[in-house]
Amino acid sequence: MAELDLTRDVVDLTADLVDIPSVSRDELEIADAVEHALRTLPQLRVDRDGNTIVARTDLGRDERVVLAGHLDTVPLTDPPNLPTKRVDGLLAGRGTTDMKGGVAVQLAVAQAITEPTRDVTFVFYDCEEIEEEFNGLRRIAADHPDWLAADFAVLLEPTNGGIEGGCKGTLRVDVATKGISAHSARPWNGHNAIHDAGEVLARLAAYEPETVNVDGLDYHEALNAVGISGGIAGNVIPDRCVVTVNYRFAPDKSAEEAVAHVRAIFSGYDVTLGDCAAGARPGLDTPAAASFVEALDLPVTAKEGWTDVARFSALGVPAVNFGPGDPNLAHTDDERCPEQQITDAFAALSRWLR
Amino acid sequence: MAELDLTRDVVDLTADLVDIPSVSRDELEIADAVEHALRTLPQLRVDRDGNTIVARTDLGRDERVVLAGHLDTVPLTDPPNLPTKRVDGLLAGRGTTDMKGGVAVQLAVAQAITEPTRDVTFVFYDCEEIEEEFNGLRRIAADHPDWLAADFAVLLEPTNGGIEGGCKGTLRVDVATKGISAHSARPWNGHNAIHDAGEVLARLAAYEPETVNVDGLDYHEALNAVGISGGIAGNVIPDRCVVTVNYRFAPDKSAEEAVAHVRAIFSGYDVTLGDCAAGARPGLDTPAAASFVEALDLPVTAKEGWTDVARFSALGVPAVNFGPGDPNLAHTDDERCPEQQITDAFAALSRWLR
């Protein structure tokens, strides 16, 4: 079994984690290593469910906060860019940005701060990068919501070292047009469903998305076609065309309100809901969040992309994203993380929790 | 080897041909049977290339005409609807309409009319129902154009017993829009190629196709999207969308003119030509065609769909479609042909050639 030494420098610890490959659904080795290392820390109670590990202090503090991160990565590059390389202050390799720098910071905090100023729950989960059904945090929220009970949560996804509050919600719908197929040499016997989709695209192009301020942060909504398909054969008038639309909505709206809004935009069309996930309020007006922002003294912006902070929000726990690494490098073959951001994130959380 | 008795009633002969399955690329057995039967007729010279057979009289007549048909069918139904069934004056089974009724008429004419009023070339070819590259008539036109030399050609594809002159041309182009991919939560970092395709669809919807009279027949042009595709993933702004457009054009236009017309319609977009085939003029003003129409005394309309008559037209041979069966039943599981149409087609061609 791989061994982790939590007393190592947090950048070295990041490299150690990256060098244990952990593509989604293949997290057993890294989960074992993380569990084993945490069980050496006497102040923590450690629980495990599959490859998700939850460890917490129980010091009777007035507040409890969560530090959460996922253990899995997207598939390795071909050939794998492992083991990690360190060049010019950058740590390079699959997972350095998304998000083993953040996981290393969690582990270093767990090791270094034995008596935090608020109780801390450390969550390490599996299968964040693949289909929702496999997501370890989703599973824990459903099966063990008490493990996640807290006043505030920090998800250590990469934010380039800044604080990104809450997140927008996201939903997808299929907007379909219906025609009548016919031979394309005799189109008057049919009705072209792709031509009808022009009006769907026109509504999308004409749509003016809102910017919504929630708890002090500006969320920029967006409505976009992310897919279109239609056609039967090169000599057939198509009887169906489907435009897949993604709506990213501010966290002031419930999922139901967002769905109703999209249905109204495409009234007159056959609209089928695909996936839908509400956003997360940043909750910056709560005492726990305020103390976090004050201790870190970093700029706070709205998180535009949906992240697992929404799972905490759904449990009534306000949440922010804060972690090392440029999110634009996540999933790229060129994934790399400034070592200084890893060190700084560890120092910032230490300031808050000491 | 299957044996064909060409002296049988033409409907019985159709059933005999249908009962020799001959899905495209599997025409050896039927081609052998046809060749063998034709070689028993002393007035014919028989040539063969692969599974295509060309037989002709050489009586020194002033005119030569072609009667052409393909031996192959689309795949059998599951389970196969063979052997043929005869119910209420209909002959049912794969190939009854497309086009063994026509092939039977060719063979019956070859057998019955030993001294036709004009020399006749009978063409039986393979692989009409699949990719162009395999088409036997295409191959003969390229390798043995002299076998097809004539003043006029009749293709016995199903026309419900009417005469359909010439055919429209057809071409396909891909009209592409180009964008910039980005995360769909931050679309301002990208540009949506699917939204841009709305203008392509708008031009299609606004297009007013022409009706063009050629040699006395009205050809109805048509411009239609037959396919559309775009999208990378459900959370990505798409960087490309492709609309596949099919233009059906009157036979007064060359292929080059038709391509130029489509490029002009979609000026400003990336237009890539797919396949392209010119149409066929009906040539009803030629003496050979006029005598055919006069002898048959049937209504003449323009052929809207592209057919292999265009291969004759490309060789300078005007051509029409005339054969038993409803073209709307071609390729359907319910394929069937009125027996009377087979008998009538044989009688009509006999009137012309006797």
C-alpha cells in the first residue's frame, strides 16, 4: 500500500498524492493511503464509505466547518505525464490542479492543526469527475448527511488562490421540433424539422441573460445551445431536430424556477428536461463565512461554474470554493500548479483555524 | 444454377426473378440466370462485365434504344417476405416494385420481339442500391461506353406505369460555422457556433426554389437541410456546427452551375462539397423519344428524384423512367406490385418495338 507522510512539506505531499494515480472509479489505493494516514492522527474520528473518507475533530467548539476535496482525476494523459515534474516553481502532472494540491492542503491542515479554533470535518471523496450517480459526496449527503453537518464549508477546488462564493445552478433541456419525413427530391410531401429549429436558435441568439447579485456577489447567467442534431439520411427531409440547451442560473433561483423560465423561453416547442442542479448561495452574511473571508483577506468573486458546493448548500450549509491551481488548466494535458499557491492556501487556512 | 423460362407470362417471370434473392453485392446467381437465359436467344449478342449483362440486337436499324434495369435489391425483410405471394392482383415480396417487375418486362421483350422496329440494347446491372462506387451502370459507362451507345434510353424503375422524363440533379454540401469553445458557465470566453447556424437555417427557410421547364417538363427545385450536428459536451460552448444541405436542381443546370448557386446562397460560410450528380434532360424533342411517347400514349411528367437515367444523359443519350410499381413502396417491408402494371408495361413496350 502507498504510504503518505503528512508531516512533509505541503508541496511534497501534493507530489506524493499525484504520484498515486487515481482516475475516477480507481481510487482504492489513494483512499487507503489517505485513510491510513488520517488514522495516525489521534484528534480525528475517521469514517469511511466506499472510497470516501470523512475525518473530524470533536473539540466541542461553537462552530463546525468542512474542508472538502475529491480524490479522483480525469483520465491520465497518453503517455501519462507522471510522476510529477517540478520546473520553475510549477508542479506538473495529472491532478496537480484538479485537485490534489487542495487535497494536500486538507491533509496538511489535519496533521498540523491539532486544536483548531472551530471543529473541522475533512471530507475526501471519490468519483467527482464522472457521472453524477457515482459521486461520493452525493452518496454521503444521501446516506450519511450527519457526517456533513456544519456551519460552513470550503471546497478546495482550484480557484487560482482566490475565494469563489457559492455557484450557479445548471440545467439542460432538449428542445425538439417535429416534422414529416419525405424524399428530399419531393420535399412538398414532408415538413423540414431542421428548418423549424432556426426559430429555436433565433430565440437563443436574442436572449439577454441576467446578472443577479446574491449575498453580495454577481452571478452572470447564461443560456446556450450545447448540442444540436437532426437528420435521417442525405436524401430524406428530417422529421425531428433536437437542440440541447444549457441554462446556467443564479443561486437566487430554485431548480423549479429555472426550469419554468426555460420552458417559457421555448414555449410552443417540445421541451424535455435532462439533468438539473440548483446552485449554491455563498452565505457570506453568516458569521462562519465572514470569519473565513476576514482571516484570509482575499478577493471574493462569484463562482460561475457549478461545483459540489451546491451539495452543501442543499444541506443548508453555505459554502465557498478556495484552492490552489488555475481552473483553466484542469483536465488539460498541460495541467500544472504553482507551488506557491499550494503553500499559500495552507498558510491561509492555518491563519483561519489557529 | 437457377433457371429462368423467358416464355412464361411476364408476371410469373417477375415472381421467378423475385424468388432469386439478389441483395446488392450478392447478384451472382441472378446474373448467371439472366445471362444463361439471354444466351438462348439467337438474335442477341451478350456481353458481361462482373454481374452486369448487356445484350443487344444488331439488325441495322436506323435507331438504337436501351432498356435498362438493375438486378439488385435492398436487404431482405426480417423475416424474408419470400417466396413471393400473390393476393388480390398484387405480387408481394422484396424486389417486386424495385425493380424485378421492370427486369421481367425487359426479359419478356427480349424473348418475344425477335425483330424489333429499332435495335434494342438490354442492360441488366448490379449494385444500384448501394454506394455509387459499386454501381454497375457507372462502371459500364466508364469502361465500355460503346455498350451503351443509343439514341434513347428507358430505365424501367417503378413509375406507377407513367412516363417520367429525365431527372433532377442532386448535390450535398456541408455548411459549417466556426466558434470558440469555452465552458458553458463562462460563455463570454467563447463563441457559440450553433447559435451562428441560426442564420444558415434562416437562409434555408427564406429560400424560394424555382420551377424550371426543360424540354416541356416542369422540374421543381428544392433546397433542404438534411442533417445538422454540433456540440462537444453538455457543458461546453460548441466551436463548430455543420448543416448538411441537399440541393435538387433542374436538368437545365450543370453540376458546376448548381454548386456555384449553393455557394452563393451560403456566402460567408465555409461550404464543402460532398457528392454531386447532374440531372438528365428528358430529350422529349428527339425523334426517338417522341415515338416512344406516341406509342405508349401515357402521361409524361418530370422525374423529381435522381435516377440512373442521368448516367445515360451524361453519355448524350436522352432518357426516361418507365416501369411497373409504386415508387413509394420501394424499399418498404410492404413492397408489392400490381400485376396489371407489369402486364401493361410489357404490352406498351411491345407496341413501341413491334
